[in-house]
Amino acid sequence: MKAHRSPQQTIRAYCHYCIQNRSDTEVENCTGFLVFATGKPCPFYKYPMSGKRPSVKVMRKFCLECMGGNKEFVRDCTTNDCLIHPYRMGRNPARTGKGASRERMIEISQKRMAMSR
């Protein structure tokens, strides 16, 4: 099974792909020019080398722009060679199955509300 990249690693890899160069210097000097797929400024340009922690929601917005704002097209996207594809729903695939279940979170919420009364 292939290990997932972190959101930051994914964005960095996408930037290298976009610039078509493996040089970190060129990625670092990127000015966020227009993205071919969307025709808008790159939403990722401030993340790859800055150390800022990107949100997977930024990737979701990128996918929405790429698919013309249609949520169903994003859900049904079959472009598996896109680096952003695993994050298209605004969730980190590496976090799947981690954390408390929905039922447990409801139980905790109810206990907190009871204690605050």
C-alpha cells in the first residue's frame, strides 16, 4: 500500500509539477502565476516553501475551480494522475479512520452540555 503524502508534501509536489522543474529555488521564487486549468492565480503559491501549514480546504477549492464550481463533478472526478485528487473532498486521506466515532462524539457533546447547565 502506498503511503499518503501530507498536504504540504502534496502541494510542494504539485508546484514542482506545475513549474516542470525539480529545482526548489524555482518553486520558492514562484509568483503564483495563472493556473492553466482554472485561469486564476495559483492558490498554493504561498505554501510550498514557506513552512505554512496548508489546509486541505484549499485543495478542495482548487478542485471546485477546476471543475467549474460543480460539486458533483468534483465527487465524480476520475483524473487519478492529479496530485490533488486524494484531497478533492476537503479531507486528508491519511486521517481516515482516526479519531472518535460519530456516536462517541455525540455522547461527549451531550455530557459537556449537561455539565455546563
